[in-house]
Amino acid sequence: MWLIFGVYFALFLGVDAFSKVGGDVILVLGVLGVGTAFLWSRPRSGRGSISTRCENCESSLQAMAGLPRSTCPECGHRQSWARKK
């Protein structure tokens, strides 16, 4: 993640040194890209919060990339906040 941010920032600084408008375009595209990636990858939830406990058996859900997995490893229950496949 830090490598992606570092490469993006170096690209921004390189383009901004030659053209202020080009630097602004790169900055806006980066913000739009991060916003789009966040909206695309976030779990859909009707309740507004994501639990780290299974709704069925109350065991802990394993985490992946900072978010709990949508399927319980103990009982196999798919959580209600999980995005439909």
C-alpha cells in the first residue's frame, strides 16, 4: 500500500514540476480513484456497522486486510452485512 502511495506521490511531484494543471489533474484523478476503490470494495451493510463476531455462533471472524471475513470459519454462516456474490 505504501509503495502505491509513494509511486503516485512521485508521479504527482514529477508532473507538477513541469505543469501545474497536469499536477492538478493527477491529484484529482488520484482522489477519484481512491474514492471509487473504497466504494467498490466496501461491504454492503443495511445496519451501518460491521461486527467481528459471527451472528450465528458468536465466534470471532478472521480478518483480511483490516476487515472481518464474511463467512464464519466455525459454522460456515454468511453474515448479513456481507455483499451478495
